[in-house]
Amino acid sequence: MGRLFGTDGVRGLANRDVTADLALRLGAATARVLVGDRDAAGRPRAIVGRDTRQSGAMLAQAVAAGLASAGVDTIHVDVVSTPAIAYLTKAHGYDLGVMISASHNAMPDNGIKFFDSTGYKLADATEDAVEAHLDDDWERPVGDGVGRITDDYEVASREYLDHLSGAITADLSNLRIAVDCANGAASVLGPEALRRAGADVVVINSAPDGKNINDACGSTHPEQLKALTVASEADFGVAFDGDADRCLAVDHTGELVDGDQILGVLAAGMQDAGTLVDDTLVVTVMSNLGLKLALRQRGIAVVETAVGDRYVLEAMREKGYTLGGEQSGHVIASEYATTGDGILTSLLLAAQVASTGRNLRDLAGYVQRLPQTLINVAGVDKARAHTDEELLEAVRLAEVGMGDTGRVLLRPSGTEPLVRVMVEAGTQEEADRVANSLADVVKHRLAL
């Protein structure tokens, strides 16, 4: 059996992989690992939220029951974003926070994310400890030692919106912004945050029914947003995912502005304002080479991490960097958040447009994405992807041939017997040619 926790909590098909029983046991085990001794002064407290999936209420109640069984008083705040739970956990001194969400996944999936008292996702070692305690026999509290469960559906959202309002000072009253809420956790919070800042907001996909979250909408399907932005003559548009920890954008012409370009816009603005610590941006190895070349021209250094916003955050915390993120739209602005926050990103992006008087197409234009080709090579021994000498030599020669305007990334899949071959180059034709050539080498050298 593989590790229960993935790169972003526990996730899978709701009521089959992620069951109420598992949620209850995770709640109890996490409480025991993070809170510890029941005799410590004061009652431990937790906060639980969820996105709009039909299975969310079931899992939220089960997690709360598990926490209560371990003596933890639990506040259930119903539908909020993942970054709202992270913020509220730290701001109110909760011992832990829990978010029920499968983020950008389709509606049948669901997941459970945990945050410690500082508002950060759990470290790998902590997750391993939780998993190790899942099936322990332990002495449960009784009587007054059992945790209480209460509901608070309005105060939490209001406090989070107040927090977001303090992140920008720019007046957005001259901007019209199109917003795709993905029928998810940002359906109320996203438009309201932008309206509070003065923006004229045009909204789609903000009527969740438990089944339509991420359904052909949101950050993974920006087609509706592109059309709405142009049709409504908006200055730009933003799209969130199901739990609103991601944000992608489109400019006024309907052209996509991805996470790399958003990071480029924000990094440039923060550099000008003197708030980009060490003039450094943290990204993953999947960020487009075009971003790195553009940042180099501005004198902004790049720190690369493994794929996953948690690894971006680890690098940021280690050196005190203030901005990082992923091509997918996870953007972490550490002055205001301990995790990716799509609504915060939309506000920071809008503030940059408003304060500079430049449109988003112009601001993002200095980041020219290089053509990219990705090929999944299945049925191979992925364990040898980084050790086979002939394959590594083929990669080296390919990169030499492309020079400074190209690169190769080989990534063994974490869950399937395949290797991902990603090539960026000066032209699409060159990217296709090199990727297909290297895919053939992978098939030959790593054949099972």
C-alpha cells in the first residue's frame, strides 16, 4: 500500500477512497499528533471548512467527529476557500485547521487538507506520524473531555474578507473584472473581495449545486471566461479553481495569462516597490523558460523547486522570500498568506493594473512563453529515468543543440509506469522534434 498523503493532503474518489470512516480516523489521529497531551492547559481547538462538493458536508462532519472524539473543540465554518482556513487557523490561534476539498479535481473526488497552528500545511514527517496512528488503540476522553462541535457560517467569511481588504490600497473603481468562480468555494468570496476594492465585477459560475464544481469552468477550463471578458468589455478576467487556492487570468482580448505570467507581473511590481526580498522569485521546475529569461533581463533571480506549492513554500520560508508559485496558478504572497490564494492573487493583479495604468496584456507581455511539448511515455522503467547514461547523454546533447532558448525536463510519474518528456524551445517545430526524438530514446532505453 502506498503513502496515504499525497502532495496536497489526502485525495481520491469520495465515499470509496475518501470515506467518512477515513475522515473520522484522520481527524482523531491528526488531533493526537498535533495537540498531544489531553491534560495540557486549555481545551484544544480546530476549525473545519469545505468547498461546494456534495460529499463535503459528509466528510466535514466526520472529521469534526474525529476531532471531538480526541477532545478537540471544533468550529465548522461550512463553505470557505482553502486559504481562508489557513488564515483563520493562524489568526485565531486554532491548534489545527482542516479543509475538505479536492481543489481543481472533478466533483466525484474529494480530499482532506490539514494545517498546523501556524497556518502551514503539515510537513511530510507529521503526515507520516498521523498515518502511523490511524489504527491505534487509544484511550478516548469521556464526559466533559469530549470535544464540542459548533457552527459559524458568517463570521469566518467576514473576517477573511477583512483580511484580504488590507492586502491592497489601490482603488479598483475604474476596472471591470470578469470572474469565473468555478461553482466552488469562491462563488461568494471572490466577487465580494473585488467589489469591496471598488471593481465592477461580472460573474459566471457562481451558483454551486453540489455537482457542478469545476464542471467545464474555472481555472482548468478558461474558455467561458475568455468569451465573457471580451463580450463584457472587461479590463481582464480571473478564474478560480474549486477551493480558490489557484487563479489564472485572461487579458482584455481573451488571451490566457497563466501562472508564470502572473508571477512575472507581480514580481516586477514588487521589485519596483522594493518588497521582493533579495529580488528573488521561487518557482517549480515546470515554470516556462520564458519566465526565467524575462526575469533575468530585470535582474530578478529564480529559485527552482520540485513540483508542488508546498515545496515552493518551503523554499520561501527557508530564505524569507516574499513571492513564489506555479504555472498552474498557485501564487504565494507570504506577506499575506501561508498558502496559495487565488482571491488574493486576483486583488494583487488588479492593484498592479490600477496603479500602473497599464492593461494586463501590456504588463504580462514581457514574459514570452516559449513553445512547449509534453509527451508521456508509458510502459517503461521509470526508476532508471535519471540513471541511464545513454538517455542522459541524449538529453545533454539536445540541450546543447537548443542553447539558451531551450531545455529538457524528464519527470518519472509518481503514480504510473511512465516518464514525462517536456521540451521547451525557440519554436514549436523544434520543441516537437526534440521531444519526439527523446521520447523514442526513453522507449528504447527504459523498455520493460
